[in-house]
Amino acid sequence: MINDLWYKNAVVYCLSVGTYMDANGDGIGDFQGLMRRLDYLHGLGITAIWLMPFQCSPGRDDGYDISDYYGVNPAYGTLGDFVEFTHAAKQRGIRVLIDLVVNHTSDEHAWFQEARRDPKSKYRDWYVWSDKKPPNSDKGMVFPGVQKSTWTRDPVAKQWYFHRFYKFQPDLNTSNPAVQAEILKIMGFWIQLGVSGFRMDAVPFVISTKGPDVTRPREQYDMLRQFREFLQWRVGDSIILAEANVLPNTDMQYFGDDGDRMHMMFNFQVNQNLFYALASADTRPLAKAMQRTESRPASGQWGIFLRNHDELDLGRLTEAQRQQVFDAFGPNKEDQLYDRGIRRRLAPMLGGDRRRIELAYSLMFTLPGTPVLRYGDELGMGDDLSLRERVCCRTPMQWSTEPHGGFTKSNKPVVPVITDGPYGFPHVNAAEQRRDSNSMLNWIERIVRMRKEVPEVGWGQFDVLKTGDDAVLGLRYDWKNNSVLFLHNFAGEPREVAFSTGLKGGLNDNLINLLTADHSRASESGKHSVCLEPYGYRWYRVGGLDYLLKRSEF
């Protein structure tokens, strides 16, 4: 049944095994350590974990350069440890999603090594080759400013190979049926070990045509249906969460008109316009982005996020909008990356202002879709800009005031824990915040719990309300004869707004605040008047708290 789609009202938590908990004291996180922190995650209230790559890898791109899809990096443990972890998560009602990185492999993968040595090998056509350097080799780089070409000559093969990402990550020829069959085998392998689905990396590149003569890649959308069919056949409630930073007019191609392709997609349009709204206090582009991405199949869902393990990509904004976000949140050259984004965590981007941080997370939990929370953000962790590229915001989790933040007993972690400054582990850590009832951690726990009690956000239809103030975003969701309403003030000054819920009858009269006792009753004209403090927010249930008795079956 459609109501059994667990991901529609989930709360997803993204983490890297190598930065979460080191059980062996060697400075590298592992699955044994991660198992010890499952009770923390269970207490936080999350319902799914998204694991960044943990398979065998040289580690030149934080594990996204995979050298064996069927093994666990020995630094993180064994396949047995992984199965114990998924079993322990399942016991706590937590599903596990893992990264599916199949656009490229490491150049140390056995497939590539055989392909480069033997032109007659079956693996030769698993990659993309050219006898000459293609004329468009200086275009289409994923990492401009760091990456100089998408083609590199291999001295063994004596040919040029294609790589959309770094040169040590040769692209797989995903148009090859044998490669597609191998992708299905990889998915089937991990599903068998307890995984509930995949976050598919770089989906537009996976499904696009590749080759020296391809000047305008064509997306092979039917490939997505093939992945979906296989997954549903193996385990019916498994999902694929797609990373696809595409324009709204192609969204339905990824979901499928009949909902037969991707289950979920990250909403990059809303994400980028959300940061523009935070920088400008102008919510109109954000409202338009929500409306442009509203259409999706009944089984489709958006993943709503603030920050992830990459840079904050602002490439879809206009040049003026992008510059305004840079000026507000990443004015220094060291803050910026790839000529398009900001490489900072949320808390330092917002100047450590608790009001603005709460506003941002309140938005993430109430925008249309499923919220995806990044590890450490529940504490307000910072970044280390002395580290290269995106590693700056991939530092170890800060657990306590003990050496290295309680992450490891090693004297030298692989990636250093943030030690100094206001975001260092002596000031920002889980143990101290657990004891503080007003901490960021306890606030996030409360918001997660409340978000799961408003399924209208995950399941319902939304309307943008007319608040009469561009700095104040009003949203109402309707589902099964119930409604919830949210207000967010993006301005640094108090704002008073008068608005109608847009509902008829007595349902318009009362708004019950779900977070405080500050309720609202409509005036004789049928409008509510609410005064919002700077960066203030309100979560209301429309009508009364007897809503469960009024919830319809359909």
C-alpha cells in the first residue's frame, strides 16, 4: 500500500564510518565503534542511516575511489562486522542506506588494471577510451580549478581514458550491458547483507552516454527503471536516493511519470534558494523553487538537506544571487571551492548565531520532503579550513572533552579533530550538550521527535501562504483531513504578519503551537496576527490536538 512507503516520513542521518567512532584506537573509525554509537543515534530519533563509502579504496577521494565493490576497507573491519552493524541497527528500528558509487572506479581496481594491460580483455570495454586526446577534454570537469581535464593518457594502454571526476577515477562505460549487469550484482550483494537501499552517487553521469565523439551527452533514463525493478524484486521496500543536481523540467524523468524510477532525489533547487533566502531575507525565489519541484509521483519523495559532505553548490543561482550568498556566508577565498560553492559547515557559515541555526534546521524539517541531517550538525560542529578541498568539513565526530574529542585513543588521527577555537571539541561535544537542556543537541532531538509527529509534511500537499511580507515564509500542509502550518522569519528584525490559513469553516479559528504555549486564534475577519522575533519560527497544528481522532483513512 502507498502508506507503507517508510521513506516518506523518515529522518535520515548521514555519516562516514571513518569519522564517527574509532574502536581500535588507530585513528580510523570502524564498524565496531559505530555499533557502540547506535544507541546515541536511536536516542536522537533518526530512522535511517546513510553511510558514505566504506568499501576497499586507496582513499584518495574519501572512499569514492572504490577498488573492490564486494569488500570492506580493512581499516573499517570485515564483512562480518558490517553484517553485525546492520543487524544491530535493525534491532533499533534504524534502516541502513549505503553509497552506490558506480559512475567510476579507482584506477587501482582490478577491472581497470586488466583493461589497461590487455586490449582484448572483456574489461577493456568497461571503460571509455580514445586513441587521441578529444578536443573537448578541457570541458565538463566536476572539480574546476582543481581538475584540468576529463581525459588522461594511460602509458600502459597507450590510449586516453575518460574521467568526469579526478584522473585516478576512470569512468565506467555504463552503456555497456555487462557493466549494467555488474551494477545490479553489486546492489544485490549489499541488499543481501542487510542494506535497505542506496544513495546513488552522480546519477546524471551514470546514465549519460560517454565517449570521445559525444559532445552533448544523452541521458539513458530507462537504466533507472532497470535499477528500480531489480531492487524491488529483491527486497520490496528497498529504495534509491538519487544525487541528481538537475533542472526541474527533468525531475520527472528521474522519478518516472509512473513512479517507476528513482524513489527519492535530493532537492538541490530548494537547497540553493534556501541559502539565498537566508542571505537576503527574500523568500520569493525559495517559494518558486518549491512550486517548480512540487510535481512528483505519489511514491516519489524529495530529500531536503542543508549541508552535506560536499561543498554548498550554488551553481543554479543567478550570478547576482550567488554573489550575495558568497558575501554573506563565504566571503573569503579559502571559504570557496570549485568556482561555484562554499566549503563550510552550517554553524560557522551562520556565524554561530543560534537563532539563525535553529531557523535553518526548522526549515529543513518542515520543507516538502524527507529531512537528511549531516553527522555533527546536531551539535553545531565547525570546520577546519586548513584541510584540503572538502575534507575541511569531514572532520571526526566530537564526542567529549577527552583527548581527540573522544573519537580515538590514537595520538594522530587520520583526519585531525577540531581542537582550537569556538568549534573545538572542548566547547562543542555530545557529552556536554547531553547534560545541557538548552543545548543544540537536545533541541534537535526535540525537533526530530516533533517532525515524526507531523506526517503531513512528508505525505501531504503544501500551499504557500500570503503573509504580506517577503521575509516571512508561510506553509500549510494538508493530509487525511488534517493540516499543519509553519511560519519562518528570515529577517534580523521582528516582523508581524496577518494571514489566513486558507481553510474554510471552524478549522481556520485555532492554531495550536506545537513547540510552545504561544497559540493563535483568528480574528472576526478570519485572519491570524502573529509577531515573529528576529529569525523566529512557529509550528502550528490547525484546529486542535484531537487531530488524530479526525484523521481520515484516505
